[in-house]
Amino acid sequence: MSKEINLPQKVEILRTFKHLGIVEVSSKTQKKNGTRRFRMPFKLDGRENVEYAVYKTGYVRKTKGFVHSCYQINRTKKTGERYFRVRSGPHEGYYYRFAAGRDRILIETETERLQYLLDFLVRNYFKA
């Protein structure tokens, strides 16, 4: 992954999170592994707190809220058809085709992931 070069921008993004009431709730182990978790300042429909996380691997995910498992909010791109070889059974040696799918676009630096999360949160939760 590329080096982190824009520290002032990262500090400004974290300051904006603080002004919006978004709190970082990362554990020591998560911080050591390059994961940062953020909790929204409200509960949706009186349910669990909504949390989002950015990962060193390039993913940004919603981790709590209406769903019981996390899901990715990264942008996607279409992939081509995929072919897999049958390894056993009466059709061994043949190939079968899967339709075109979608892959996630990973976000390189932590600053870009934080900026993407901030833009997502403002677009979806903090409308004027």
C-alpha cells in the first residue's frame, strides 16, 4: 500500500468527526491491526448504535445497526464472466460459467478511507 502523506487532512477529517459527534471506539488490538471503528451519535429506531469501521486492507464497512452482520460500503466495479473447472463427478474436466459479478474497489490510504467514510456519512445521515 502507498505511504500516508497527508497528515493535516487526516487530522481535519478526525476533527470533523468530533464536531459531528462521531466517536472513535477502536480497541487497542484493532488500532494495532490498522482498524478504526466509529460510532454514530444516535440510534436508529431505538435499536443498536450504528458503527462503521475502516480497515488497513482497504475496506470500509457498516458494522452495527439494522443488520446483524457487517456489510461493505466500498464502491464496486463489474467483473467479467468467471469459469470454474469441475474437479470430480460425472462432469469432471468440464468448465462451468458464472455470470458477471461485482468486485469491491479497495481504498489505498487511511486518509482516503476516512475521507470516503466522512463523505458517505454526511451524504446519508447529515442532510440539511
